[in-house]
Amino acid sequence: MPSLRELQQSIQAYVLARGPGAQTEVLASPSVSAETRLEIYANAYRVRLQEALAGDFPALWAMVGAERFAHLAAAYTDAYPSGHFSIRYFGQHLHAFLASSEDFRNEPWVSELAAFEWRLGEAFDAAHAPPLTAESLAQIAPAAWANIRLALHPSVRRLDLGWNVTEIWQAADRHETPGTPLPYPHPLAWLIWRQELKTFFRSLERKEAWALDAVLNGTRFSELCEGLCRWLPEHEVAQRAAGFLRRWINDRLVTAIDAGPG
């Protein structure tokens, strides 16, 4: 007789990938075979995963329709079996799956919408960190500014989008009929973050997007200013960088300032 652990592993193997062995360990009833009983569990598991995807990607579900979403969810479940104890992370590869899917190769907005929705969820679930205030900046000595590094809120997410998926998401969130997917003339940079229990997003002009990415990569303030010189005259750089910083403080994006050397 197998141990409880062995029995659990055998049933798990069947539920996840129709692995052999479990049929001999599960009792049949006069009306239901052992394989049918196992199939009930296996099918229920897949349905639960697909329901989780629909919950994490409601705008995508609304845009492609229930039937088509069910097909893509089933294909995704086969391609990316859940590898985490928490179902929360199951959909993390959906945008990559859709970007490479033959079924959606003529609809690149689908993978972009999935990427946007996933980052919204990440921002909402991110850890809390108290934001800094403008008064905190006043405490930095002028000589220290060159070496400061900013720490941003854990919810901050960045992505570039080539389609109007934010408008599609907003319509779906309001339970309105989503509009037609339309490409932008050029990809737009977007910022996603959370304040308290509410997520926000806004588009970024090119210079701010570059500056924000630099901050996320640990760039010092002096290096950030040097980088902005590719777009701005040197005498305008400090003022523009300070303007970005004020906006980030007002948006409650900045949570810490490291004024240490080097």
C-alpha cells in the first residue's frame, strides 16, 4: 500500500499531466470508474486555472469573447503549467504566450492588453512603502545632490505600448463596449503605480520615460542629468530633472533617497 505522500504525488501527477499510476490507487464505485473520478479532479483543476486567468485579465476576456478566451486559456495552461503554490502568479507569462501565438499573430494588441492588465495587478499587489514628501528634498545638502539615488515605490511598473489598450481597458472597467484596437503612430511609454488601494497609470513623454527608467536602474542624479543632455541644452537640464522629481514626489512615487557617496 502506498504512503499518503506517494498517493498524493500520484494523484497530483494525474491532475497536472495525466500521469500514470493513480488509476490503480483510486477506488471505483458501481456507477463511476476510477478514471472518471480522477478526470473530475483534473478537469476541475484546469477550469479553476482558466477562471483565474479570466479574473486577472477581464478586459482581454471582454475583447476576445468567452469562447475564444476559453481556447487561449486552455492552450496557455498546456504551454505554461502552474509552477507556483499560489494561483496569483499563473498568468505571468500570458502576454509572452500571446505574442508568440499563431492564433494572434495578426492582433498584436492582444498581448499588449495582457501585459498591461498583468502589470496593473502587480502594482495592486505590491508591498506598501511610505512615500517621501517635498520637505524631505529640502533636507538634502546642495553638495550631495550629484550622488543621490532615488528609491521608487514597489508598485512602480513601466512598459511601452504600441496600441490603445489603456483606452480599451478603461472602457471594459466601466462595463462599456470596448472600442476598436488602434495602433499609435509611435509606441508610447506608460507608468503604472499604486497609491493606497488605488492603481494609477499615465503616459510619459520620452525624456521622462528615460529618466524614470534610469532611476529604476539605480542611476545617480548627476548621471541622470548627463543623460538628459541628449535631448536638452545643458542649461535646461537641471530644471527639467527637478521638474520630473517634483512630479514623482506629487505622484507619491519616491520612497527613499540615498545621498551616500559613489
